[in-house]
Amino acid sequence: MGDAVDQPGNHARAGFSLIELLVVIAILAVLALGVVFTVGRDSKSSDLEAFRSAFVLQRDLAIEGREMRGLRIGPRVMQVMVWRPGDGQEPAGWQGAGDGLRWRGRVGFSTAQIPPMGAPEIVFLPDGQGSGFSVQFDDGARCESDGWTGLSCG
């Protein structure tokens, strides 16, 4: 048996580009978010855990993907939002990403700054900064952030 002949150009695309890796990571993150929203929904305290997981994931995706992301917080639903820049055919704006998470109990939200029309209540910037807020869960648990120091829940 002879040696295989090496054709020129066979090794030109060996490996993965950075963009391909980022796309795979983003897809895995969206799938993980779906798992977070569907698994472990036994009690009202799971609302706090689902919120904490979504907060950390969206903040990390904003930094890694260098894009603005956000969470729209309603009394019954939490929705992941992504900022889409305009491309000439469609205007720039916030768009929902997937189905919203229905809370088990009621959730209260407060912030010092009212978000602009159409913007999510919690915004994550690519530099790691976010919105200051306070979220109160039905069971008395509370999560808050000043936008710089991360999330504090208790």
C-alpha cells in the first residue's frame, strides 16, 4: 500500500475561527438558558434561582459577545432581550429572544431610572456595567444591583 498523496489546499481551513467558536458558545448559552427556565421549577424560591441564572448568563453573554443584552421584568414574566443594530432595511431596537419565563409567584421590580420605551428594565452593556435595580420575590427574597458590583440576593 502506498502513502496517501497530499493535495495542495487540504490544510488551508484546518481548525476553527474565532467567529465560529463564538457562534457555538452563543448557541450553547441559549440552550442552557432554556434548560434553566424549564428545570427545577418546584417552588416559588426557584424564581430567585432562575432570575440569578438569567442575570449572570445575560451579563456574561453581553461581555463576551460585545453586544447589549437585557431582561424585561414583569410581575408574571421575565423576557430576555437583545439589542439589534439597524442594517438599513430594519431599524435598530430591542428584540425578544425566545419565550419568556413565567414566574411561579408575583415579582416586584423597582429602579431609580425608568427605561426608555421598548427597552428592558435591566440592561447589560458590553463593558460589564448594567442597570441598578431591586427585584422582590413573592416569598420575601430580594435581589439587587447597583449596576457595577454584581448581583446581591438574600
